[in-house]
Amino acid sequence: MANTTNFTKNLNKLLNSSNSINFARNTNKSIINVHSTRNNTIITLTNHLNQPLTWISAGSMGFKSAQKSGYEAGYQSTIALFNKINESAIDSPLHQSKFGPLELHYRGFGQGRSASWSALLSQEGEAFKQRLTLIKDKTNLILLLSNAQQSWTSSVPVASSNLYALELSSSHNDFFEQLRKRDIAYTLTQTFNSSDLFTGAAIHLHNANDNQHLPNLSSVKHIYPINSFNSPLPFVDSDPSLDSSSLSRKRSPYTSSLYPLISGTQAHPSFESVQTLADSVAQLSGFTAAHERNLTGQGVFIAFVDDGVDFTHPALGGCFGEKCPIQHGFDLVGDDYNTTTNSINPGPLSRTTCKSHGTSTLGVAASQLKEMKGGAPNATFGMYRIFGCHGSSGDDILAMGLIRAYEDGADIINVSAGGPDGWTTSLPSVIASRIVEKGRHVVTSAGNYGLQGLLYSNSPAGGIGVTPIAAVDLPYVPLLNASLTIQEVPGQRFPYTPAEIFTAGNTTRKTLVVGDACESLSTQQLDDVAVIIDNEGCNLDVKLSNLKSANATLVLIEDTHDTLSQSPHVDGLATAVLKPNVASQIPANATITLHYTPLLRNNPRAGLISQYSSMGPSADGYGKPAVSVVGSNIPTLAPEGRFMIQSGTSFSAPVYSSLLALLMQQYRQDGKDLSPEMARAIMLGSAQSVNLDIDADGAAFTVLQGSGRANIEAALDASTYIKPDIINFNDTFSGVEKDVQLEIVNTSDDEKVYTLSHHPALTGYVLNEGTIQPSTYLPEYTRDAAQIRHPDTITVAAQSASTVDLHIVPPPVSDHRLPIYSGFVEFSDGSATMKAAYNGIAGDLSKMTILDNTDDLFNQGFPVPFAFRQSDRSIMGQDTLNFTMDALDRPAIVYRLAGPSPYMRIDLVDGATPRNATTSSTTAATAPLQRRNILDGVLGWMTDLFGGSGTDSLYIDGIDSLGVLYEELGVSRNGFMGSGQGSSFYRFDMSDTFASGKVVPSGHYKLLLRALKIHGDDHRSADYESWLSDSFIIS
């Protein structure tokens, strides 16, 4: 292990001792993530926000299974990434990585690790190596297990926080009285009083052992552990001098928070560029076509559940309340709230400027600005704030926000928040589903975890009937063209690289070459010239300091050794870098003009699903997302009168909410009924299919694109819809032919004859070949598809409905990799086409390995799970460790879920328990072959979850538990490090008490980790996968 630690230490010493690395450290970096395992080398390039830009693996390079983990495969994969960056076009997000600082993050200890470093030492890698500022080893076990690395502890047990939401079958007073009679001390954090949605309370128990009493209270109908989720990313500050009034002056206050531009700077795109982006959003979304029909959302109430809004923004009317665009809302938390402190201070909605996400999402729909009109500008809006100024929020707060919006009468509730959960049974998902059942719409973001692959959906997007929205790329990417012209060299234009903050753009000056500038220049007059210096001799900081003292205002640095990727930023001094071939062409005392031109470049991925957009299905087999709309590079609003360009499914959701409002307005104006079921069926059925990728000749999986890109014009003109709008086969019918029935509704005044056709999408594999690990984006796919037998035509009378029977034959593919098949059944009446999407899994989810028992993640010669001492990170093994349970002298476990689990727990068992007493089941779970994604079985876990006493008598694999340490319902699978957001493993730190609060006595013990398989029977031992630690002593 010492060798692996020294590996990155030695490399960083090389970097720190190099005099050739000299550039501004505050510019946006790119990160090369090298994940080397015994099976493959995967290299992912991410930006400074950890958003994926591209990836290459040894497998994608064509290396065979036996070669993928080898040195040559790792070397060639790294070189291929360098070539991909160097060959990237100016409009590519990869282009930034040609100039800006780089970090190298290693994960795993396969042969690709040293091979990638050798590639950096090669001629092809030299330019990249020179820009390395830091090398990290994120798989070093010493670092991973260190108590200081709390950021890795992504699975702090929810139960330990003692936060629960309880659904009640009787009055709150009955519940509180029952708590009082049992002397249960608690703090009431929320009271739910919605009789038709949820009656209950959220409480924080003062004593952990009191949780055992909750299932026995007669007033308790259901118990939901409260999970937390992170706040959306903060916005990037723009120039404070730029406000909404600058639009009329043709100056742009926009900043790009996704694409650092070709110089590595954050640009201020021109008004014309932003107008083009805004027009592109309006055209591709269908806003323009709908607005031309005088549809603006009038009479429709859209509520946003988010982090607040600056309603004083001029583009939002500058006000809140009656006669304002934003008329409803409530602050459920206050500025100081987060789930750690629980300092809730609810009250009337006030202006929020410490967060920008809500202002930006609401602005997509509500902007009143002529130059950047929202999708439904005349709708009525509401904001229900669920985040404080810092930290995270909780399921109970999100649920309360949904309920408040529903009770205020919202027609559409937009939720652009949440996290990877994957189950339909979380509290927000259940509340959202009930709102849909009551006749309202709940629209959510699909999530930004696309690089984690299939089977990685979001909450509350997983709620049944909820409409999660995927993101589609726009045709343009905002960039910046920094170039100069020389009066004495007409007809040519040369590039330069400005500092991150650059104030000398579009200026013309005489040049003055002052040499090395290592000595004082205080006697020179430099304020009106462009000073040119080289990068030889003394430190560049010394030169710039001397020049600033001499009143220089613009300095051009000749990058003598071609090592500067970015110009240093110096307050009050504009600096830029010139390549040697450029500086050599500038004559002495020449006249130059610096051009600093914002521009838009064509996006080769225009119209495709954005690479960050999350893929379904949900953990229990529901096809998510529902539909897709534009979501990348969306011009929108920011607090304090500012504007931003934003990307993410957070911004595709309000685009769809706006379209839905326009459809609702038309039906209301025409005096026609439009139920939520009908509206959703029309929107999904009229959507246009999207291809999987630039080079993929086939439709994207419907668990990536949903029913396709929404087409509001077709929806407004539709006189047909299909029920159900999505057919979810999940894995119930794996390998089994099935008959299903669709209902075709003809709302026109004429009889219609429909021609039926089947259009399969590509079939994607959840798992990599030969492993238990899910594929990362893009997963391998095949053209093998389901076959659907259907009648050629069907006739439906005017204002009537008819049914059609379909016979589905799953694709003939190997089921061990869990292939997800999907496609569309289309109905054409000759003038318009409507469709129903379908998806299914040609495998059995209950056979999916849940507990990762490989060393694929860390590749350190032993698999996960493993147990260790928290203080010195000693690994439990042949020598029995002794723990005092003082401070950090306690056991801990690192484990990883390759698949989602509906229920998992960690027990303390007798130290003499033989290892062969546990099993890691590879057989299918025993739930009956039926539609297994229905909400059931959760109540049955309540007794097991909390127990009836200080110990738990659940008898699994022949082992009698001595006590439960940790339990959790609905646990999401892990992703892989270097492949986007999401945790790559879980860590459990044992305390000196059981989950019930009872103190763990001295003794000889082992830790037993168990995970219930998908569809498993929680009372049947064969349906669990389990792992048993080595023995240890508590004294």
C-alpha cells in the first residue's frame, strides 16, 4: 500500500519542481479520470463541475476481453483521449481541455494506471503533462478509510438521525397522546394536515431506542424514514455592473455556467448570441408556434418546488402577490435550514438571493422579457421554497412543498430537485403519485446522472404517474473567439489567450517590446500601449508586478516554451498569452487590435438526448423518463436582475411544464375537458423519436428519451390519444410472450381508420459482459428487438374509443446482462400519427447481484465488502482485532451495491458464527410472476425495520442476530467513480449502540451485512445476499 501512496506523491513532486508550469490557477480545470481495473481501463474527461465531457475505454478501442486490462490497452486509450481533445472543433466542449489546467485522478490499480502515466510522458502527452496541476489517487485505501474523508461517507444511516415521517390513521392528538403515554421524547418538525393526500407528522426522536414503539402505535398507518438530498449547484456570479437594463443597450449580462470558452474564460456572450440561443429554445420547444396561436398559459397555475425566487427581478414583474406573475408561494424552511441543523423557520415567501436555481427554473416558464420570453409568460406562478441558503433538504420538506402547492390549487407542480433514489416508495414519490391520482400534474427533472448508465433514476421522478423530463441538446454552443489583427500584416488573424477576467477586448494599441521586464520599469510610460514580454528569466509574477508599477494596462506574454495554458490574472492589469509563432510576426512598434468576439458554434449533438440526462428504468421496473425537451444552454434568469445560460434536466422540466400549460389553456378556451391522463397521453403520444447517438443508426432507449421529444404543435392539433401512454413490462414477462391491450380514443367528429406499425428502439445492456457491474454511458446496445404482432388497421367511430390487442415477443438476447428493450407502437390516420411507448427487461431483476463482491472498484487485491478499524484503518483479517469503542477505536465497513436493494441491514452476530453459515444468493427471488412493481410489501417491513425489542430475532441463513446496527429501505445502487455524480460506495461506521439505542456489551462478534434482492420476500433467507466479517472483540 505504501507503494501506491508514493506513486502519486512522487508524481506531484515532479509537478511542483517544474518551472515550466506557470498559469493562472483560478481558471476552470479539466479532470482526466483514469479508472483501471483488472477487467478494463476507463478514462473519463470531466469539467470543473465534474460534468462528463467524453470517455474512452479499452473495450471501446476494440481490445478483446482478454486484452482490455493490459498495459497496451491502457496506453492506447490514453493516447486516443489526447487525440480526441487535440482534434476537437472550436465548438466542442472538449476544446477547453486544450488550454486550461488539468488534474489527473487515478482510481484502481490495474495496469492502465502506469500505462496512462507513460502516455503522458510520451510526445503526444507532453502538452497535457505540462498543464497538470495536481495528481490525485482516489483509491488509496489509507485516504478512503481516513476519518477525515467524510465526503466519502455517502451513506450515513438515515435511521441514526432518528427522523421519521408517520402517516396517521387517526387524529394528530391521538398520536401525540400515544407518544406521551409511552414517554417518547420527540421534536415535531412537520405536521401534515392534507386529508385527501397525507395526514401525519414528521418527528425527530430524542432517544433512538424509541423507534421500536412506532409500529405498535394504533394511530400509525405507515412509517417513512426521511432521506436527504443535496441542494442544486449555486450559480456563477456575473459582472455586478450588468443588469437587465443592458439588454436595451445591446450588452449581454449572461454568463455560461456549463461551457468555459476556448480561452478557458467565462464569457459574456453578445446580445445577438444570446438572442439566437433564446430563439433556438423557443423554436425547438414549440413555444414560438404556440405563442403565435395566442397561447401563453393564461389561466393555468404552475407551482415550483425549489430553492426560492428573486421575484423583484424585472423580468418577473418585480413583485409578488395579486396582479403579479408570481402570486402564490411559501417559505417552508428559512435561510438557516439544512437537514443537519434542522433549524426550520417557515414563513411567508420572501425574496431569495442566496440561491439562484429556483429563479432560473421559474424564469424558463415565467420570463416577461420580450427578448427572452418564458414558455408560459401569462400563467400564474407559485414558488414553494424547500432549501435554505446552505446544505441539503429532506424528504419531509419536499413532501410538504408538494402538498402546499396542491392545496393552493396548482394545476402543474414542477420539481427540479431530488437525487438518485430509483424507488417508487420514497415519501416524495408517494405524495407525488397521490397528487397525480387527484387530477393534477407533477413534472420533475429526470436527473443529471446519465454517465452512470441504465437503472439509475431519480426521486421523486420515480413516482407512479409522475412525468420526469429528459434533456435535449440545442443546435448551438456559446463560445468566445479571442483573436488579434496586425495593421502591418493585413488579411490575417491570430489567436491569443486572455486571462479569466479580461478588460482590454476590442481595443487597438501600439506595441512596445520591453524584453524580460525583470527590473523596475517605473520611469516608462506604458498606460496606452500593448506591452510585449517573454517568459524567460525571472518569475512571471515579478515581471507583471513591475509592469503594473509602471502603469501598464495591457500585457501580452510570449509563451516562449509553449507551456502557458492561461494568462495570469492580476488586478488592474489585462494580460493575455501569445504563442511563439504569433509573437514572432508582430513587427516592432506595430499597431494591433485585440478582438474579443462572442460567437455560437454548431453543436454536432443537436437534437440528441444530452449526455448527462439520467436513464431509467426505476429500481422496480418503471420506464423513466416520460418525454424529453430542450435542456442544454438555456438562457434564463438569475437573482438581482441578472441572467444566466443554464443546462440540465432542471431546466428541461419547466420547458415541459410550460408546454403542458399551453395545451391546457387551449382546451379550456375551447370549452373541452382535458383530464391529466388525457393531457399526458396527448403530449407523450405526439412526441418525436430521437436517435441514440451521432453514429447510432437507431432510436434511443425509451428509458433514456421517454416517448421522444415533445411536439406541442402536434399535441395542439391532436384528435387521438392512446391509453396507456407507456407500457411497462419491467422484468415480469422475461422470456415470456404476452398479450396486452391498448385503447385508442378518437375525439374528432369523424370516423377514423388507423394504420398500425411497430418501431423498435435499440436494446441496451444494463451490465457489462462478464461482470456484475452496470455499464456507464453509453451502454453497449444491440439491434435485437421485441416482436409485436398487431392488426394492420383499426377503425374507431367519431367521439368513441376502441381497443386493440398486441402480442409481444421479447427479443432473443441473453438475459444475464439484463437487456432493456423498448420501442413504439404507432397509429396513423393518414394525416397525423400518435404512439404508445413500451419498455421491458429481457431478464430477471431478482437475479441481479446486489452486494458487490469483487475488487473492480478499488482493485487492491481483495474485494468489497471489507471491515477495518476507524482509527488506524487496520483491515480485519486473520488477526482478531480488539476494540475499546472509545473515540475512533471502532469497526467500520466499506461496501458497494452493484444493484438496488429494497431492504438492507447490518447485524451484530456471535463471533463463532462459521463463514459457511451465510450465503450470497445467485438464485432468483421468489416473488410470484406478476406485475411486481406495484406498491406492496412495504408495511410488512415495518416490524423488521424497527424490531420489537432491543434485539431482533430475524433468523437468516441459520444465524440468530444479536442486534440490528443499521437498516434502510429502498437503497439505490452505486455508480462508479469518474463517471459523473453519485456515490461509488457506502461506508458504515459502527457506534457503541444498536439501532434501538441499547448499548453493545463487551464480547466476541462478527458483522453481518444483508441485502434483499429485488422482488425478494423479506422473510425468506434465500432472497438475501449476505456477507460476514472476520471476528473481533469489544472490550
